[in-house]
Amino acid sequence: MKRYNILVLNPGSTSDEISFYQGRHLVFHKTIRYTSEDLKPYEGKKIVLQYKMRLNLALATLKENNVSLKDIGAVIGRGGLVKPIESGVYKVNKKLLVDLKAGVMGEHSSNLGGIIADKIASMCDVQAFIADPVVVDEMEDIARFSGMPENPRISIFHALNQKRCGRHAARQLGKQYEDCNLIIVHGGGGISVGAHSKGKVVDVNNALNGDGPFTPQRSGGVPASGLAKMCFSGKYTEEEINLKLKGKGGLVAYTGTSDLVALEKYIQTGEVLPNCGLDKNNIKRKKAKEVVEAMTYQMAKEVGALAVVLGGQVDAIVLTGGLGYDELIVPFFKKMVSWISMVLVYPGGDEMSALRIAAQSALSHPKIAKEYK
């Protein structure tokens, strides 16, 4: 039935994933990757300005794969930085679009998921949805204290994939997700590390705006006094500081590239892949390896902290996202944390299937689709 033909859109920091399903059958999946040069015109600008570029590429991808707009039964996009909400699937309404465009909780490419989904859905005269956006908030009150009342800790993380992996890990353990204690690490352009206690993410780092481990593109938590001095030194604009926190921080700040495939190639063989941004004259292979290990070290430290949150009762540690493919990161990470609990690795993230299931569930049971207010 056309009703269950789902177009799934997943905009990310450095790529867009597009899938089309007929029921459970995957008709096509495509990943559109962006280099730092592709995104350079948009540096320091609002994410919504990338809307037309990414929409046109999505429409072109449908055409390339011979999918007509009239074949689409619903469209679902990755949820963005809206107000903190409970886990679930949401209809895209006017209030949601306003908050996605405004970036009420921050700027990230995931904000485009609902916006592009709404546009294509309107062209097809069908419903648009989002599900488990990055602002799903289940944190315990005690985890919100930061030391600054004006600046509390907030929940921004890879909720969709962490929830999916949590349920997958529970099945592998022969348990229900709601009966497990898990620590889940999603590693991609951003890194989120969440403590899942009996079905709720009770503590997690803000994976977007300067908290937790540094990542391929983000600074993570940095020494506060040093950052304050930089902000008031007169050497940097607010825009430049924000780019150091998100976009030009982490691996790219140390090595010139956020491309882990290129970094791994260089570390292992000395070869520099074309157009990756890495300059071997500025960083030697030994130093590049040290930087990758330092990022992994910080991921492992975060896991240790959350083991305390869970009282040392950890059924499994899960590593997922793109970093789960890396031949340098995975063994180093396992070596550091396997004394806490078993480590399960689910490379990548089947977020597309998770979104497809959410949309089809909302179509089958309309009452579960929530209204954003």
C-alpha cells in the first residue's frame, strides 16, 4: 500500500542520508557526503540557509532512483533542536517549524530534517513527522547542576540512535530495555555518552555545545578559565569562538581534517587522501595517532563517570555511530573500559530504519503521534 511507503531524511553535520521504503522493503538508500569546502559558504551562518541546497539534492536523489512524489505515503525527518520533549513520534506542525527554523535550542543540521520533510510532504499531500529528536530529555534533576545556576546542564544527544541501540542491546542480553542499565556511546561528528537506567537516559553530555569528549568537529568540554580569556582577548569574534566549539574544534583543529578514514589511512601508511584537509607537513603520523587516541581516552573517561551514576551496575557498554568502524578507536576503547562491563559494538547507526518504523507506527496507530506545543 502507498500509505506505508516512507521517505526518510536524516541530515547530519557532514552528510545527508536518504532512504525510501515500501513497507519494510528498502527501495534505495543514499548517503550524500559534504566536504569542508562544500560547507565553507555556510560557516558561522544559520543552518536554515542550507535548506535549499539539501532539499534540491534530496529531490534529485528521488529522481535518480525513479521514485515519484505520488509514490510517497509519508515523510519523516530526523528531529532537531526544538524545546525539550519526551521520547516519541511527532507530527510536523507550524509551531515545530517555527522552532526548528529559529534554532530555539541551538544550531545543528538535524534542524533541517523536519523542515525538508514538511516541504516534500506538502508536495506529496501527505503527513510529515519527526521522532526522538536530539532534545529528548529524561535527565535526573541532580544531573542538571553545573556549578552555575544561570547555566544548567541540558540534554542534547543522539537520542534516536541511542534508544535504538539500547533496545537492540537489551534483546542481545535477553532482557527488556526497561530492565537494563546501559552506557551508550554514539560517536560521529559529535559524541554523546548516555547512562540508560531502566529505559530512561538519566544523564548524558550535551553533545552539541561544548560538553563531554572532544569529537571530529567539536571541542567538547574545555578549561573554562582559558575559554573565558580567549573570549575577552579581542583576538576572536563570537562567531570564531563558536566555530572553535562546534565545526572547527576537536580532530579538525589538531589535524586539519575531521575525516577519520583519511586519518586512519595517513596514520597507517603515510598516504594523504585528496581533498581531506590534512596537511602532513603540519602534523606527523605519530602525533595524529596520539590525537585520535586522546579523543578515545576522553570517551572512555566519560563512560567511567557514568558507571558511577549507575552505581557500578552496568549490563553492557555500547559503542555505535561512525566511530564504531574505526580500527584504531575500537580496540583502544575496549581496552580502557572492558573492565567495567562487556562492550557491544554496533557500527554506524540504523537511524533510517528506526525513523521508518516510527512513521509507519504513527500511520497504523494515529493516536501515538504527538502534537508539538
